[in-house]
Amino acid sequence: MFLLQWRCASALSAPLQLRHYTQSAIAALVDDDSNPESFPRPDPKYDQTILVVPRLVFGKSISAKEQKAGRVPGIIFE
């Protein structure tokens, strides 16, 4: 009984260490877009479309068969 009372008393007297999310929220709202030209614009000459064909079956053997057929079983980014 004494231990239970001591735990309750110590829990109430200890300062709560709560961190409010206001600092994080304010940091997310601050928009540092003073220089919109900081990133280069993509050249439309190099635009590409990736054609994706879903497989009906998947696995190692299917991937090997597609490689032999000349198709790449996955997405490759250059």
C-alpha cells in the first residue's frame, strides 16, 4: 500500500516531459521559396514515357524467360 501511494505521489510531483508539435508544425509551414530557380528545369527534349506491362505470373523462372526474350523484368532508371 505504501509503495503504491509513493508511486502515485512521485508520478504526480515529477514534471511531465511532453513535447508539443508546435515547433515542428511551424517549421513545416515556413516556406523558404525565396529562390524558385534553385532547381534546374527539366528539358522537354529528354521527356520519356515508361511503358509498363503487368505480368500475369511472377517469379524467378518468369523473369529468366523474359530476359531471354529480350525484355527487362523491372524498371531501370538511367
